[in-house]
Amino acid sequence: MTTTTAALDHHDHDDAHAHHTSLPIDNRKLAIWTFIGSECLFFATLISTYLVYAGQSVKGPFPTDIFSVGLVTAGTAVLLFSSFFVVMALDGAQKGDRKKMLTWLSLTVLCGVFFAGMQVYEFWHFYHLGLGYSTNLFSASFYTLTGFHGAHVALGTLWLATILKDAIKGRVPPKKALNLEIAALYWHFVDVVWIIIFPVVYLMQMRS
Amino acid sequence: MAGHADAAHSNAGKYIQIAVVLFALTALEVALYEVCYGGLKTMAPGLGASLEPWFVEVLLLLSAFKFWFVAMFYMHLKFDMKLLSWLFLFSLIIAVIVIGALIILFGYNRGLWWPGGKW
Amino acid sequence: MATTVLEPTMTRTAALAKRSVLVDWLTTVDHKKIGIMYGAWAFFFFVIGGVEALIIRAQLARPEATLVSPEFYNQLFTMHGTTMIFLAVMPLSAMFFNFMIPLLIGARDVAFPRLNAMSLWVFVLGGLFLNASFLFGTAPNGGWFGYAPLSGRQYSPGPHMDFWVLGLQILGIASLAAGVNFFTTILNMRARGMTLMRMPMFVWATLITQVLVLLSFPVITVALILLMADRLFGSGFFVTAMGGDPMLWQHLFWVFGHPEVYILILPAFGIISEILPVFSRKPLFGYSAMVFSSAFIAFLGFGVWSHHMFSTGMGPLADSFFSLATMLIAIPTGVKIFNWIGTLWGGSLQFKTPMYFALGFIAMFIMGGLSGVMHSVAPADLQQTDTYFVVAHFHYVLFGGSILALTAGAYYWWPKMFGKMLDEGLGKFHFWTTMIGFNLTFFPMHFAGLLGMPRRVYTYPSGLGFDLYNLMATVGAFFLAFSILVFMWNVIKTWRSSERAPADPWGGATLEWTIPSPPQEWNFDDEPVVTERDAVWGMKRAAGVRMLPEPVAGDGKGIHMPGPSWWPLVVSLGILSFFVGFMFDKPWAFPFGPVTVFGLLLTTFAIFKWAYEAPDAHATNH
């Protein structure tokens, strides 16, 4: 959340007074990459916790009782496609192709909403199968890991939706494409985290 | 931004190709699961049995490819400053060290590692 | 909002001038004011932590004393450790990051000034929140590393550890935001010509410290989230009955905790590496070796955490690995000490107060470092774990190391920060009282520890050989407190004095000495250009002078600086409210209570206002 604000901080003003940067890169882009580096350790710790506790629950329901691969595969595909959509939107933003930007960006936001909705439905479904947050070790580490990923998806969706709102008002000209580029980098990172979570949590369930 | 301006021309085509690859790799992952443990197990029991010992390794390899494609092309690391790649790589190395060390330490304590159990 | 943009800058500047002093400091985004506030708040918390230490020492002065209750004693040592690490040493370093880094790299501010203000306010509110626990008589009581299951709901049922778990999460946000900010600032805001290998050593130390912050704080954040879930939502991450493993807490805590001790000491190394060359009139010996040894220490810092856990029975494989990795760290640290001595060697030494503290640092840190190497030997460590020997060790590196170096930095940079020199005579008196008090307090603890006195005990029986050592330590502690009073007296005396400090009182080598003391809001009238390491010595050499002419304060015409903003403070209040909600909302009954939801909404609202705040440039002067 802090970096969202950082990303929007600074540099909005008059170019004539924008001081030079030591590296050929905008402060905000360097900052979001720094933040992404930091987030690697956040998710690494959550994934470690999940793996260390895999198979350690003293009572069920266990992963094999709960997971169905169908729905989550759909969610995974949607999130992957949204990464593709947002690079297309960025391409449009950088080239000044407003229609292209708006189309793809809207699709990206829709994907974000769909994925978040999928997760809410999934949690609700699991809860009704008897898997509350504190039911066992599996449930707590599963909900914590995927819940925090879901919170990142929600934040990213809100961020992209805000840029979409700006873009509709014509406030994202090519020279401000960086605003979208930074949000897109965050969005891709959320996607690659899911690229790890999906096989490790959902597909390897049988092994634990 | 200027860094990958030259790559801007072929972007859309490349992005679509990568989307197709990502989709195919995900399909492979799910197919692998279905063959080893899911609905396809009964249809191809021999294939499932021969793939099962390598299930985790293959799955991790496939997702590493997906990770690499997204980071390199969608996140522009291939076209951007080298510093950003190093930044990401260094964080990932520390992250992998932490995950690996914890799995080894806890596995060892539970007697899952090291032939002959604890020593 | 549009009207604000169109408003003539003249009016805006006039409006800024009319604001009250309080509003000015609450809304400032100037890195220098933020740095001073970091220093003031950190010193305030340092005094609180010091008073806690004095009560602890008074209780331990003689055997079987009952000055305080055992329950309160637990709160004292927990809060003493937590306060000194998170609310004193880290933010005192942050004071120098904030005030000095832009000056050292020749920049007008940090990369994200408003984010910088937010870091400050989140830290202040988090610190106040932690200490507010005393008002309810429920201060944290589970030790500064909050070992599960002792810190879990079952063994710590009251709100004590909730304060700790939530307070540290709040403080973590401040550190991470500052980490992103200073990493970006140092890499991207350097003056023209200042390549990485021309950066002053303190800048390198800060850069590497931020890498450690960025990669280790997420780990403790997750660990705290898990513990919070155990305490508030009934999960069993660290509850053995549910299959959980308290060892995971220890591992996660120390994966963070060991980099954290380098977060505390690396800035100190940087300050010493600035001071020694200036007072030896000689460039830093082995600059690149210093850079690489810092980087090596930081990298190795991620591979040694389990040396805090030798007594948990990890098995010989893990013990051997972590022993060897820990011993390896002695090499780059030794390189540093060698290079500091090499810097002094053959120099024309000027024994001013900063130099006194810097030399004291080297001696004390070597002693702390040596007992540290003793801990790396796993079999020996089993004897030392949880005794006063460990307490002696980490006070030698944290007080003898970090605090002495930070004090050296305070004397060194005081004229730049406030435009007045601290008194030399009082400074030297401060130094000698500190050295005597410090060694009298902590040296005897080595012996008490080796005799088997466990740390964190409320009291001890007579006749075990601990009595004399404890009495010495208590006398020393009060002597040390007296030395802090000497420092405060010095500060007050300097404050009242009307004597102004010159721009370059020490004959410095770095850019901050080329501008007036204290600097104008915009730091540099013209953006400096750097052509070599020790840039200012180069300028003096090129001009053939010993001292550059006293700089004339410019009028700042045409220089645009970011304007003040309320939103960093509002975001901080939102974050505070979000976390406080978990204390009082009984979230285990209803997951998100009104205070938490309010905090979330306020934070989101303030971030939007922040993001869309009018382009924030205002001319400093017209």
C-alpha cells in the first residue's frame, strides 16, 4: 500500500525543474521494483510456512478432501490472461492509442474482479465444507497464503481501476504511460506469485 | 521507457505468442496432475505411474518457465536496465535460500532427510 | 483542486509563511526537519528505555530484592529490548539517513518526500502505541523476541503481547517505506559525477542497510501475522496440540533477527568511516575493501540466523553449517577494523570529541566482536546461551558499537544540523563518563554470565558469586545515566549559546560541508558536480586552499521544492487505527471491527487524496 502512494508521489510537476536522475530510470519505477524485491520475501515466508506445515495437521479436512482443480484452473487462466491484457493496454498507452488502452485495461480490471470473486466463492465454499480459518494447520496456512495473495489482487485491481478512471478522463497521455507501467509491474508480480502458488498448493496436494 | 522503445514494434505479436505459451504450460501442468492423480489416471494408468515419481520436479520446472516468461517479457526485464534484473534475481535468491533452508531444517528434524535418519 | 494549481505561487508562499510552527512540523516533507524529528523522538524513547534499564539494575543491585514485582520486571526487560532496538537505535540511524543522505549525495531531498514524512509518523505513532501499554499496566512481557508458545494466547492471555505483535507490525511499515525510499534515493538522486565508487562510506552503509531492511522485514511481518492469527483468530501455527511447531517462530524471527543486528551496526560502521578520515587528515584506507566487506557482511547475514538457536537441538549438520557461516563473518568485520586502524596509521590525528567517540567505538566493538566469535562455537555457546555473558556481548556491540558511533555522529554533524557546535570540554567529559559507566556496567556481566547467572531472572540468591558483579553493574548503569545527563546539559548549553558554527568546522571531505550550517531548505544553490572520491578535499586541493570560502546563503530563486502535506500524517493515523482495532474490536468474535474498518477506509481515502494532491512544487522564494 505504501508503494502505491510512493508511485504516485513526486515527479508530477513541471519537467523543466525535474532534476536529473543518476540512472536512466524514473524514481517511481525503481521504487516499485525495489518493493517487488521486498515482496518476494513476504511471499517466500508464507509459502515456507505452508510447506513446512504440509501434512502436519492433526485433524481434517485435508487438502485432498477439499480441493477441486476445475474452478481454480479457471481462475489461474484468467489471471494469466490479465497479464497479457495489461501489457497490451500499456502498449496502447505508450503509443497514444487511447482506444486500445481503454479496451485492454477494462478487460484487465474485469479479470481482477473475476479472480477476486472466484477466491471469495472458493473460501465460502470451503467454509461450508467445514474448513474454517482455525480448523487445522492446513486451513490456517492455506487461508493466510492465498488470502494475502487475494488482498494483493484486490489492491492491484483497485489501482488499475483508478488508472482506468483517469484514462477515461483522458489523463493518461503517452508521457504519463509510466503511471500504468508501474501498476502493470505490480500486477505481473501478483501473477507470478500465483504461478508458484497454483502448482505448489493446489496441484501438489496429493504429495503432502 | 526509452530502454525498450526499440522493442515496441513487435510487441503485440510477441505478447500474443507468450500468452499462448503460458496457456499451454498451464494446460500441461493440469494435465500432468490429471494423469498422475486426477480423472485421467484410470484412462492412462501406465503413463501416470511412470510420471508420478517426477511429478513435483516437472511441475516446478513448468512453473519456472512460466515465471521466466512473465518476468522477462511482460515485466520487460529482457529489455530494461540490467540493474532491475539483478535486483529481482538477488531477492529471489534470498527467498529461495529461506524456503530451501526451512524445508531442509524441518525435514531433517522430522527424520525425512539424510539417509539413516538423524545423526 | 484546479484553483490551487492556478493560484499564483506568490500567494502560496505567503500562505506557507503564515502557518503556525506546529502545523509546519506536522506537514513538513523537508528531509532535514524529518531527520530532526526522528532524532528527537528516538532520543525520547531512548530515555524511556534507559529508565527501564535503571529500574532493572536497581532491582538486581542486591540478591533477593523486591523493588518491583516479578510481573512488572518481565515487562521492563521486554520493553527495554524492544524500545532500544526498534525505537532508539534504528530511528537514531534514521535521523542520520534523513538528514545526511541527501546532503552527502548532493541532492535537494529524498526521492519521495511525502513517503518520508509517512515513515516518520508511522514510527512515532507505533512507538507511542507500544509505550501506551504501560498506561494500562499491560506492557509486553514475553521478551523482545517474543518466543512462541510463551507469546501465544495460552501462556500470555492478557493484551500484553497483543501490543507487541501489533506495535511491531506498525513499526515494520515505517521501516519498509523508508527502505524503498532511501534505496531509490541513493541509486537515483546522486550528484552528477558521483559514481557508486565515489559515494561516501556512510552512503554505502545506508544503501546496504536498506537492502537488509527490505529483505528481512517482510519475514518478521509474516511471523507477526502468524502469531497474531494464533492470538486473535484461534489458529495453531505455534500450538503443538494442533500440530504447530514453535520452532518455526524461532526460525522466522531470526531469519529477520540476524539481518536486523546488521541493520543496527552497519550505519554505525558508516559513521565511523566518515569521521576517522576527517580527523586523521587522510583518505579512508582500503575504500573498496570497505564497500565489499559491508556487502559481504550483509549477504552472509542471511545465512547465519540459526546460531541464535544452537540450544534447540537442530542436529550436528545444521549446527556445523551455522557455526562455520558465523565464523566467516569475522573475516569482513576484521577487514573493517584493520582498515580503520590503517586510516589512523600515519595520519595527523585531531583529537576532537567525534574522534574520541570513534576511537572508543573501535575498542569497544572489538571486545563485543570477540565475544561474538565465542558464541559461534556451538558447544561453547551451549554454556553461554541465556546467561549474562550474552547480555554483556550484545551490549558491547549495541552500546559500545552502535550508540557510541551514533554519539560520534551527533558531535560530528551537530554543527551542520543546528548551526552550532556542541561544547568540546563537555563532550570529552561526556566521553569519559560514558566509557567508565559503560565498562563498569557491562564488563562484570561477562563474569556473572560465565558463573551461570541466567538472563531475564527477576532476582538471584546470595552466595553464587553474582553479588559483587551485579552491584558493580548497577553502579555503572547509574554512572552511564549521568553521562547521558552530561550530554543533555551540553545540548541545552549549545542551544542557548549564540555562537554560530562555520560551514566547515572540521575540514570535511564530503558535500555537506560546502553549504551553510544549517542548510537552507533547498540544500544546494547549484546542484554540485563531483569528480572524485572525497570530493570536497579535491575541490580544496584544486583551489589550493585549506578551507573553502564561507558559502553565502543564496535566495533559492527558481528552485522548486515539494510543498507540505497533511496526507502522510493522515495515512499514518489510518494505519494506527487499523492495527489498534485488532486490540479492542475483539476480532475473534467478528473478524473486522469498526475501528479496523475505519482505519482501512481512512488509509485508502488519504492515499487517494495524496495521489491526486496538486502538483506539489512551490518556489522557495521570489
